[in-house]
Amino acid sequence: MRPNGTLVLTVDSSIYLRDNKLSERQRKVSHVVNFYDGLALTSRLEDNGFEVLRSRYILKPPTWNVLTKIGTGVRWGGYSWKALSLTAYPLCWLSEKLLQKKESEYTLMQEARTLGKGKY
């Protein structure tokens, strides 16, 4: 990346760790190695020469919670997951706007900028 370049990153949040069965299934289905909370991801980015500009948790209204548990339970993937996503994501986005709780979502999104020269 160039100096002052922008990185937008989404990761699985540490909320998965509250449910061992769900976190193990997410590791297998999505090949997840690490789950992060905001502080851990910010620390990791800053240690590698980034300045975190914003951090936000997304995708954890009740609708998303139900769909995630069903999807991981029946091993949705490939075309079935893509087809469901066409309707599920807009539905989840709308319910997220209405029922949002801070720091209890499944996905953590951060925007960061590179600082000077470094290994990117």
C-alpha cells in the first residue's frame, strides 16, 4: 500500500466465542483462524503501521442471529447461501437499523490508514 493509503477490513468478531458450537462451525465453514474485538484488531493494525480511523460492529440484529444459527446448522454454502443472501442481507440491514446494540454483532469492520513507510 502507498503511504496514507486506506484499508477497509471486515473480520469475524469475538461474539462467536460466546457460543462454542457456533464458533467451531464458523471456523470450519468460513475457514476462520482468529476472532477479534475492537481493541484487539486496533492493536494489531497499529502495531503494523496503521492508524485506525473508525471501527464498527455490524450484522447482529435478531434476524441475523437466527439466519446464522440456521445456516451454520444446515451447512449452507455455495449457491444456496448466495441465493439466501440476496434477501437476507437487506432484511438484516433494515432490522439492524431498528434494533442495533453496540458491540454485540458478528462482524467487526474497521477503516485504517497507513502511516509513512512500512511493510504493508
